[in-house]
Amino acid sequence: MEQDKPLPFAATHTDIQRAFGPAYNDVIAGKQTMRQAADSVVPQIQALLQKARESRS
């Protein structure tokens, strides 16, 4: 049986969680839709992932 390979974490993983967590909590609480949450956090997460990519170079 083939084992799953772990996914690498970005250097900015903790920052990504900090951005996503509150937005997700607002969705669960009914304060915003998932679309609204995504619209607010996706640009932040993309910037953090880009920062992680650049730090690997």
C-alpha cells in the first residue's frame, strides 16, 4: 500500500492561519458568507504564499 506523503508547510503557514481563522469563524457564526470571507482573505494568503516562495529562492 502506498503511503501518503506529507505536504510541505509554507514558511508563512502560521500567518496564513491567522488570516483565515477569524474569517472562517465569521462564516460559522453566520456573520458573512464563505464568498465574502474568501474575498477578504485570499489576497492576504496569496501575498503570504508569494513571500514564502521568494524566501525559498
